[in-house]
Amino acid sequence: MAGGNAKHVADAHILPRHLSSNYTRMGPSYAEQNTKLLNQILCGLNFKAMSKTIQLAQNVGVDAAKIPQALRGGRTDCATLQE
């Protein structure tokens, strides 16, 4: 994630492209920091949803340990689920 003047970000792309496979200009200066905050919100919500799903599974008699296997490859599969 990068923020700043489009020309400056494009000119400075050489080093970041070697360090990361995903380098995206998000907008003006500080846009990268705001994007990081948005990412943290999504991660937090994902962890909360995961914990509530596991709790519900246990409450209704579903083997929560098998959920990652059952959902693998589906629309709700994600790295958090498979870790």
C-alpha cells in the first residue's frame, strides 16, 4: 500500500515491488495508513466472526475442528479459517 502523488509513487515503485508482490497506490499522502486501518478493522471482524462461529458450532453439537475441512475451497474459506 502506498500513498502520495501518483508520479512520485510510480517513480519510487522499484524497491517496493522487490519487497512485495502487491504494491498499490491507494490515494494521496496518508491513504496507505488509512488503508492499513481498514485492513485491521476487517481482520478484527473476521476473528470475531470466527470465534462466534466456533462457539455456536460447539453449542449446537457440531465438531468445530472439522469446519475448516468442510468449508475448504468454498466462498467462506480464508487463511484465518485454515490456520
